[in-house]
Amino acid sequence: MAFLAKHRKEELIALADDMGIEISSNDKKIDICKKVKDSPDFEEEFVRGCLEEIVRQREELKAQAEAVELKRIESLRQEREFELQKMRISNAAEVNSVASTRSENSKNRLSLKNLMQKFDAQVSDISMYLALFERQARTAGIDETEWVPQLISLLPLDLAQIIIKEPEEKMQDYLNVKEVLLDRFKMKPETFRLKFTQHQKKTGALWRELVFELRNYLDGWLDGLEVKDFENLKNLMISDQIKRRVAGEVKEHFLDEWGKLVDPLVLAGKIDEYESVRSSRKLHNVRMPERKPLEKVKLLSPRKENKSKFVGKSEHQFWKNPTPKGNWRNENFERRKPAACYVCHSTEHLRPNCPQLRKDKPAEVVNHVGMSDSTETLSAPYMSKALVNQTEMSILRDTGASIDLVSRNHINSEDLTGETVWIKQPLDKNFTCLSLAKIELQSPVFGKIITKAAVIDASLDNGIYLLGNRSAQLIEEQRKTPNLNAVVTRSQELKKETEASAVLKPPPQRPSQTVLDENPSIIVAEELVPFPLPQAEGDTNRLLKVDSEAFASEQRNCTVLKPCWEKEREGKGEFVKK
């Protein structure tokens, strides 16, 4: 019975009909299998053969049905293709007849060259001229494919050459040619907007003409920004109102994309971002030093002085601007004028820096070596003469300077030490880098010293050496140096006279200068000047009668000198026994 379950219900019903078994409509597949098995005529081999025959017949019927369906579909396809080809042939014949009729009619039509004047860039507006051309072409019934040749015949040679330079496939497209001409005359959407908002009615023209011109400018503005629906038009109006309310610096910042910003949300976002960055930059700006205001002087303006001189002359004056020709709003409305001085009308400076406002007063010298005659008398107590590198110069003592200043004219290149110093003046916040040079100062007042000085430019030389606090301290230390062995006894004087009389050999000279490499500003001592002995008090004749032996005996027996004699015996004494 298992092989019966593999067959379909329809095949089992056909088998039951062949075996004469009654099958009701409510019998299921399992019921049919039981009836076939319970039939007295049931034989397994017989039943298998019957089922195989039934399956074969069913498959043959199915294949025949599929073949019939394929034939029907193929015949239907061929019929449809025939009808389509028939329609194509009929349509092609109609198109050819219409094209031939149109070509014959277009040849008979008049050229627009006889209906319109040629374009003149000095008088006509290119956008208005193209709008008039399109209307004339539609009125004359000229096909749009022939607009470009008609337009080329109405344009000057230079504009026609611009169109001819375009690729051949683009040159036949009128919309592309129109865009090229508008770009040539810089008719951008922003230009159409300015013309729409600033255009005025010409003298003697009708208001209907103004309506046509404004409508044409509005169409050019909307078409350039691709405003096709009412929602985009609302966004454009809102963006235009926002642009009218922002500052001029914002417009200059977004100048390259200002005319293309149509979406108000995008425009507002860019402006907010710019203002946030701008405000953060202002917080970190360095405060500039305040400029002292100049004293105001009322001067007669050259405008009032020269106005009476030019009365009656026909030429235009510099305070009168001639009325520009054409539409002055399009050219100079947003043009920025250069800043000029209100007094002399010069563009090189403004009124606070005008030289005509300055008074001719003698300037007071502050922290400057060069001075007038009145200041020289005040500085006379602090002036002296000295040799600077073997050259006599005036020395000015400056208690506010920490280092000396000397001109480049009074030193040699060998005097430069290779060191530099940064100098800051009281009236200037900036530091100045100057080179250092070795300077030799010599004067009978303080002797000779070697110090360092900052070297200024030769153009600032006024013949004065500026003495700072460091060199002044060296001079004071030299003056406080004690003179050792300044008292001259009679024996020393006798010895000196003996050496002077016997000129056998010059005594070794003491070095006059001692300069260390580590510190070139060492003070060099001068010759020591002996001091005279003070006047003796009391009777000095008794001392002259004492001989040397008695004097030596008194020294040995003196209790005051006893510690000195003991140190001398131990070899620790400070005196030498003879």
C-alpha cells in the first residue's frame, strides 16, 4: 500500500474507475487506497502497471497543452509586432510630410533681420533684447531650432564669434547660447536683483514699459536661482529681507556666494557662525596703545578759500561731481569711496595726522642725546671732557642709563666684543638690540678705565658719550682705592736719591695696565702720589742725638715690642730683622 500513497488523488480515482470501484466525492486519498486494497481484484503488479500508464497519459496531455499554449503566444507576438511595425511606418510618413511642409513654410518666412534692429551694447540691455527677440521669433512662427542662426545675424561680430567658439552641438541650443551671452555681459542673478530693485522709469517712457522691464528682470532673477514654485519664492523673499538687515562686513565676507544663498535657514546659519567666530576673535585682540589726541586747530578749509577764485569758470571743480551718464545707480551705488583727509583732501593720511594741523613749536628733548641750546645750559653741570679710545669727546652723565652709549663713528671693528644687549627706553615699549664694544676712557679726574658701551648707529652721532651707572660705579671704586705705603721716610728718600744719582740700570717698571680676559672692565691704578710727613710735635732735637745702638737696645727692652720679637724668633713675624 505504500506505493499507492506516492501517487496523486486524481491518479488513484482513475485507477478505481478502471477497477470498477465506486468512489464518492467525500472520499479522501487514504480511503481510496483502502478501497483499492480491499478490492477482490487487487493485485500489486497489476495495480502498479495501471498507475504507470495513468501517469504517462497525464504527462502526455500536459506536454500537448503546453505546446498549444506556446504556439498561441508566438502567434500573438507576431501579430503585435506586425501591428507595431505598421504604426511606425505610418508615423514616419506623417513626420516626413510635416517636416517637408515646415521647411517649405520656413523658407518662405521673412528673416528677423528685417523686423528687429541689430544689438548695440552701448544703448540696449542684453536681457531686454533677448526677451524681445524671443517674442518676435514666436510671432513670426520661426521654429526654435532656427533661433540661433537668426540671433547670430542680429549680433555684432565680436558677440557672434563668442557663439561660434562654442561646441557644435551646444551652438545649436538656444538656451545655451542665451546663457553664454548673459555671462558675457555679467548678467548674474545678483545683477538681475539689483536691476529689479533699482531700475527707474526713463524720462518720457510709459509706465507700461517699466512694467515690462521689471517683469523681465524679475524673471531673470528667478530663473537664475531656479525658483520654480511658490515655496522657493517665499524662501527667496525671506533671504532678501535678511540680506538687507545684516552689516556690510558680513556681505563682504560671503561676497563670492552672496547671490546664491536662497535658503533662509542656510543663510542664517552662516551669519550666526560668522558672528560667533567674530565675537571670539574680538575677545583675544591685543589692546593697542592709546594715541595722544592732537590739539585741534581751526584752519580755513581750502574749499572755502578757493571757492571764490573759481566762480565764473566753466570747468568742474574738485568739490563738484559732474552728473554721470546712464544709470548711475548700477555703477556707483555700492562702490566704496577712498578715505581722505577733511583738511587737505589727501588720501595718504587722515585728519588727525594732517601736517597742516601741527604747530611749529620747539620740541622738548626727553631721553635723547641731541638737544637744543636751552637744554645744553641745563646739562652743563653733568658734562665733562675725556678721551674715548684716544679721541676727545664730551661725556654726559646719565643717571637713568645702566650702560654707556657710543656712536659707531668712534670705535673700530676690532673693539666689538661680539656680544649684544637689549635696550629699552622709557617712552617705548619695544626693545632695541645693540652691539657691545670695548671702550677705553681716560681723564685726569678719574684716571683710566676700560668698560663696555652699546653702539648706536652712525647717523645718531652728535659728539657726546653717554656715561651710564655701570661705568660711573667703576670710577667711584677707583677713587676709593687706598694708596698703600704713601708715607715717605728719610731713609726712603735718601735711597731714592741714591738710585736716581747712580744711573746704572733702569729699575723694572710696574705694569700700568692689568686687563683680565674674563672681565675687561678692571680698573687700572695710576702712579701712587707720596704724602708729606706731618709736622712733629714737641722737642725733636733729643731724638737727633740718639745713636743706632741705643735705639736698638731700647727696642729690645721695650715691653710693647716684646710679642713682636717672639714672633720673629718663631719665624711668624711680619717684620724682617736686619
